[in-house]
Amino acid sequence: MLSKGFSGGVIIDNPYPVDQVDIIQAPLPSRVVLPLQQRIGEEAKPCVEIGDKVLTGQIIAQTEDVFCVPIHASISGTVVSIDQQLIPHKSGLKSNCITIESDGQDEWIETQGCGSDFLHCDRQTMIDYIQQSGIVGLGGAGFPSHTKLHKALDCHTLIINGTECEPGVMCDDALMQHYPREVIRGVEILLHITGAQKAIIAIEDDKQEAYQSLLMFNHNSRIELVQIPTKYTSGAEKLLIKALLDIEISSGGFAADKGVVCQNVSSTKAIYDAVIEKRPLVSRIVTVSGNALVPINVEVRLGASFDHIISLAKVNNKEHDYRMGGMMMGVDIESTSLPICKITNCIFVNNKTTKPQPKECIRCGNCNIACPVGLLPQQLYWHAKSENIDKCMNYNLMDCIECACCNYVCPSDIDLVNYFSFAKALHKKQTLDQHRIDIARERFEFREHRLERNKRERSEMMATKKKALKEKMAKDKGNTQKDKIAQAMARIKKTKEDNA
Ligand code: SF4
Ligand code: SF4
């Protein structure tokens, strides 16, 4: 079956194609650096100390935050530091990391999952294994899979996203070609967990080998393979759901609200490992591409440095620019000593170039046509540039998925996405500021109200006291008068009696 696709987006051929999509097994790194801050949620707390010996797959840090998964040692060896290190994040900031030096043994912890006959395992046990094995979205989002599955219990359709998120990235293609049995079994596990009636594996139509590999291993009538046109950004979740099921997910809405759950194809394979063997996620496939080398796909331990896998490619000896995460939505990086993490799907190594200088907008409207979510980037650009955030919000700024299709087609080389990220950050700040102002105003109003209430209560209390005092005094006065009369009467009575 071939899906209709979606409007907008851009067609970009893989700029660095290869004849064969192979996977190279990277040698065991001599050390790994494992960040404690994950994509979302609170930072994990180390449960090892410097000098501790650890085994591959052992939990070395965890948190009670339900959105998070534990951090596992990706090699066996010795913990040599727990300190701040540069991590692969667009902020370019350092974060707490655990560094392990390899003992060269790659000695694993013992694990036992549901086994290949997984149907006897209840779905909560499977979700627990997925969480304990540290499975997150490997397509780039890094959202913990167990949380997503919890929200999707009893959904009607499961979508397995086998589209590469960006042109030039081949890691999911490589995974589908080399692990088709595990992917199909992973989909069956997900059908069992979610209770979905059917699963659709979506693959771009330029990945025929991957499509054929999966087709050969799929004997389940509830699993359908669908080829979608090779167009960027077909991998975006909402667009994929629209293209496959004609279901619109509203702005701010979730797929689960409509009975749909999406999982990346690499995450599906990791879920297979987690459920069948309870095998922790300690490695991933990374594409190393760009015009400075012959592209490769490498299966590498998490925490190994970018250099560790770049060195496996045939790189020319010119000066290079580096980028992680794809040519469209990726981030330029200065250092290649950064550690590979769960969402590192691609590293680009390109010959050094000077970026073209942006020119004036010529109002050609190309960006409006290219936007896959139906925004008007040209209008957004003007309002973002003048920092008119209210206007940006009127043009649905928050629906922008920062796919950079508008950048790609802009003849004036304007970095529109940069303006949109800035406008979003400004909106966030203004909303936070407004929130703080609202809280301060509420506090002030409450204080005023409290003071007013205290004053009123005090004056009411005083009035009540005064009244009571008055009444008492009047009563006392009355009593005194009565007593005096009674005493006089008694005296008169006594005198009369004495004289009688
Ligand atoms: S970056 Fe935003 S505005 Fe530009 S094409 Fe993508 S979604 Fe549309
Ligand atoms: S593509 Fe560039 S030049 Fe054309 S309207 Fe959009 S921002 Fe302006």
C-alpha cells in the first residue's frame, strides 16, 4: 500500500547516498561519559561512587521521576569521575555525567525477561521491563517509551515510524535491513501491550531493501507495511498520522487522544530486547555522513565520543564543520569529543564552508508553500523580527515544528527557524513574567484583603466588647441600685421590728 502523503514539505534526495547500507560494529570504547540529565524530567542521582567496579547494563543512576528511565553502564569497568562534562545539547552547556573507564572485558549483568514466548507476560510487567531497560524514543525525541505506552493502553492503531527523520540519515534504514525479525517481533509485543487492533509500519518508498526485509519476516495479518512518499518531514508524528489514517491531531493535542500510538522503529527493536531479555539499552546505530567522508552506519556503545566513530569513516584531511542530528533540524557543534547519547542518530562531517549572508525578504512566498503544518512563515518572520509576540501567537507560532523547510526554500538565505525559536523563547519568558506578575498581584490583593479583613474583624470585636461592657456596666449599675433599695428596705424592716 502507498499512502497519499501530506501537503507542504520538501523533497530532498539523500545528498550522500551509499551503494549498500551496512552496519559497522564499533570497537569497545576505552571510556564512556554518560550524562545524568535526560531529555525530560529531573536529573538522575548516581547510585555508584568513584572507584566502584560496574558491569555492562548495571544501573548507575536513577530517579523517582515517572517520566525518566534509569541510566545504565554501557561498558564494564571502573567509575573514574562524577562531574560536569560537555554534553550533546544545543545549549552547549556542561552537565553532570558519570565517566567509566573500560576493563576491556565487557562483562554483563545477568538479565531475564519474558523470553520469546512473551504472551504469558502481562502488559504491566512488559512496560516495567521497558522502563527498567531505559528505552526512550530513538528517533530524536528521547521521550520515555513506558510513559507513552501507559497513555496508549487500548488504542486502536499502532504506528511504527520507519521513515528517516532527515535526508542523509540512514540509521533506521540500516536497522530495518539488519534486524527485520526483531522489529516485527517488537511490533507484536507492542500490539500485545497496547491492545491495538492493527499496526502500520511506515517506510519511505526509497527504502526498498528495508521494505522487502520486513515483508519477508512479517506473517502477522494485524501488521501492515505501508510505503510513503520520500519527502521531508514525513517522519513528524502528526503528519504521519494524517497521511496514514487521515486523522488530525489538534494543536497541543496528543496522538493517544485519538487512539493512536507511534513508536520509532529503532525503539521498537530496543523494546524487543527489553521485553524478551530485559536487556538494557546500552548502544545504538549512528549514521556518520557528510561530504568530507564515505558515509557509514555504526553500532556503538552509548557514551563513546563522536571521535570514536568518526575515526571509523574514511574522512578527508581538509578542515571540517560538524553537525549533530541531521542537516535540517540538527545543531552545529564545535567539539567532537561529545558523548553519543540515546538520541544521537547522526553526525555530519562536512568540508568547511562560509555560511551565506541573509538578504532581504523578497516576499516570494516559497516558505508558505513549503511549510508542512500550514503556517505562514513569511508573516511569522516579520512579527518575530519586530518581537511582536502577540501577532506571532495569532499566526500559531507554537505549532511550528522547527523542521526548517522554510529555511531550505528561502532564496534570501534567511534563518527563519532561528527567528521562530527566539520568538518562542521570548513568549515563554513573557508568559513566565506574566505568571510571576499575576502571582505577585494575587499575593498583594490577598494581603490587602487579609489586612482589611483583620481590621474589620478587630473593629467588630471591639464593638462587641464595648457593647458587652456597656451591658455589663448597665447591669452592674442596675444591680447596685437594686441592692441599695433592698438593703434600705431591709434596714427599715429591721428598725420596724426592733421598735415593735
Ligand atoms: S520551521 Fe516552522 S514555519 Fe518553517 S516550515 Fe517548518 S513548521 Fe513551517
Ligand atoms: S522564502 Fe524567504 S524571501 Fe521568500 S517570502 Fe519566505 S522569507 Fe521571504
